[in-house]
Amino acid sequence: MPEQISELRYLEKLKVDQNNLKYLPSEMFKLSNLNTLTACNNNLSFLPDGIETLSKLEILLINDNKI
């Protein structure tokens, strides 16, 4: 995921399913309006510190990962 993701300040929904992601980059925790994050079918093995800063996050879908 590109570092420029943090510039999308008004982004509310992010779907990154089936991208072979091994981690969620810390830049995405600057998305203060994010309310839905879908990261299914990747290679995530943990949720990083900082995810709690997404105070508007209501929906988090991470099924079919290594978590």
C-alpha cells in the first residue's frame, strides 16, 4: 500500500481484500474518517499497534488471514 494513503483524509471505506498484504502500514492510521476497513484474504498475521487510533472505525473485516 503506498505511503500516500495517508493523504486521503476524508476516506471512509477502504477495501484491500486479496492483495497478499503481510501487514497494515502505519500510514493508514492517519485516516481519521475511516469507518470501514476490509482486509480479507491476505497474509496478515497481526493487527498493528495504532489501529485503536481509528476512532470512527465501526466495521473491521479481516477473515481468511493468518490471525
